[in-house]
Amino acid sequence: MVLLVAGAFVVALGLFSGVVLTLAPLGLAPWSPELVLWVLFPVFSIVGFLLVGMAGRTTQVRSFTFAVSCLLLLLALASATGVVLSAASVIRPVGSVMPLWYVLVVAGVLGAIGAASSQSRAAES
């Protein structure tokens, strides 16, 4: 139970880091994406996944990891939207769009792997 709570909290911090990396370049958040967030976003997301996965193999754990995978994919889509809108000059980014590209790749890969592994485990059951 402790691992589940700790894992959920760490995943939430990782997702928050990704959200800041996505919203700040678009001027939608008053925060600035420091280098630490670039590191903590994938690290916390992966460590949180592992902690929750070690908590057990119950349906709730599978549902949680699938939900986090979906949130990561939504974050990747939000970043992709920001990149496209910036490239089309619909919006003017506050700074560089590199954080958007970073979140797009990291969240896209982690979310796709998590969603695919959740689906394959569901198919085995």
C-alpha cells in the first residue's frame, strides 16, 4: 500500500513537471521550465510506474498504470498541438519550443509503451 501511494505521488510530480514544460513555452503558465524539470519529468514518471507496478498485480494497479499512460499520451498530444500552432504562427511562444518537443517525445514514448503493455496484459487475462 505504501508503494502504491508513493508511486502515485511520484507519478503526479512527474506529470506536473511535464505540464509545466508544456504550458510555460506557450505562455499559459506563469512558471519557468528549469533544467531540473527536464530531468525529473521522465525520471519521476518511470520511477512512479515502477513503484506502482511493484505494489501488486491487481486490477486497480493495471487501471492506474493505464490511466497514467493515457494522461502521458494526452500530454504528448498537447505538446504536439503547441508545436503545430507555433509553427503555423497561430500562437507566439514565450521562449523556445524545445520543451514542447521534449515532452512530445518523452510522453509519447512512455505513454505508448504503458498503454501497449496494459493492452497486452489485458489480452492475456
